[in-house]
Amino acid sequence: MLGNKILGGALALTMAAMGGAAMAEYPEKPVSFIVPWPPGDLEDVLTRMIAEDFQAEYGVSAAVVNKPGGGGGPFPGAIEVAQAPADGYTIGSFVIGVPVVGHQIGIDELTPEKFDPLGIFLTYPFVIATSKDAPYSNMDELAAYAKENDVALGHFGDPLTPTQVTKAMAVTKGFEWGSDAAFDALDCNTLASGDADVINTTLQLILPCLDDVKVLVSITDERISLVPDAPTAGEVDPEMNIALWNGLFVHKDTPADVRAKIIAVAEKTVMSERAQNVAKETGALVYWQGADDAAARVARNIETVAKIQGLLE
């Protein structure tokens, strides 16, 4: 009888422990936000704000982990999120390339599609810019000039969406770049030195010399407030209506209640004064686009990328 009582007591304790584990609410342990880029850029700055607010809201440690891997893959940070348990403790802060092409370029760990968006919160202020004294002030004038003259393009690398858009736009406008090259930095000095005639860069890098620069196009969702006269790529050519953005993503099997808690903090953070100040200072678009709209955007972007790649083949 004593043995039965001991056994029964042990079973009761085990069941209670299991019940307690089942009832544990998310989050109860440290959370990692994986950024597949080096620290310091806009996505890193804003994701750190989200992590700080997440920690303050829920009382658990939340940290940004940078896992650089290149704009065109292999995205080691995304692979880490894909291989982690789908429990909301490993969250991806991803640029467009990860969900749009990551599962299409031979990365087994990301195939088939592994992620769902929680929301998109940033559009980088990418622009096509040239010197103030250039003999063209819009893409049509650039196209006419480039048909008779060599124009050198500077960019951050072929795989990046803004570079692809810039090159595809040349195709649709009927001209070829005289040359193009990837640069580590594309700023006022690049144009002043003549290393490139036209640069595809972020607005914050040319803000110091904005009076000496002409912005021909912004590769953004909407016009940039700091250069309101520059049309978006989608205005110039509706087929190019795409931008380099960043959002929060989780594994597709992540529970809905977990997603809701992450979203609640992230949305509040990016609409806060300190996050909106980043937008004012850099020309970036900082906002919150919810999960459903973000998923529809990813689907549209997949179609647009396919069209752009077709033009560049």
C-alpha cells in the first residue's frame, strides 16, 4: 500500500509539472532577433529598438544577433531561424531577398518556403542619383544621353533589389550602362571624384551634399519626403514597383498567440517617436504593415522580381 501511495504521489507531481509546463506563457526565456547583416544599418537600429521594447514589456532578455551572409545568399541568419524550434524565441528580421528569393536559389534549408511575415516595418531610402551638373535630370533624359555617351553606374552589388531595378529600368528605357561596378561606399565623394556618373545608393549617404546632387528616382514605395520631387521607380515604370524593405518573420509553424505578442510590441515600437525620428533623419520609410498585407506584398514582389530577372537575362 505504501508503495502505491508513493507511486501515486509521484504521478501526481509529474502531472502537475507537465500541466505547469503546458500553462507556461510566452515568453519565459531569452528571445533572439536574427539580423542577417552586420550591425549599424537601419534594419539593425530599428530591430534593436524592438528588442529593447520587447524586453521591457515582457521582462525577459531580448537581443539582436547579427549573422551576416550577403544580399544574394546564402543567408545564414535565415537558415538559423528556419532550423530553430517554431516557438517564437528565434525571430528573423529579414530584407526582401530572404522571403522573396531565398527558397528559389538552391538553399535547401529554406526550401520550400519556411517563413510567414509578422509585419514589414522599413523601406530603405534607395535612390538613383547623379551630380548637379549632369546633363540629365530624369530617366528619360538619362536614357537619351546614354544612347550617345558612356555612363558609369555605381551600386552595392548585383543581387540587391535596387541594383536589379536600376539595370532593368535601363533595359525598358532602351539604353545600356557604359560600365557598372560595385562599391563598398557610394557617397558624395563617389560622384565628386568621377568614379561613377550615376550611383544607386541610400539617401542618407548623400545627405551631406544633397544641394550638389540630383535624385533622378527613388526606389521606394512612396516618394521620399526629403526629395519630394523625385518620382518612385513605380511611377517611372509600373513594372518596377518594388523596394528594398525589411520585416519580422517567423517559422510558419509558430503559434498565433506567440505571433500576436511579438507584433504588439513591434508595431508600437516602429510608430514611436524615436523610430520615426530615424525616418526623418535618413529619409527611410518607417511604418507597420500587418501580416496579411505583408504576405500579399511578398507575393507581388515575387512576381515583380521574376519580371525583372526576365528583362536582365
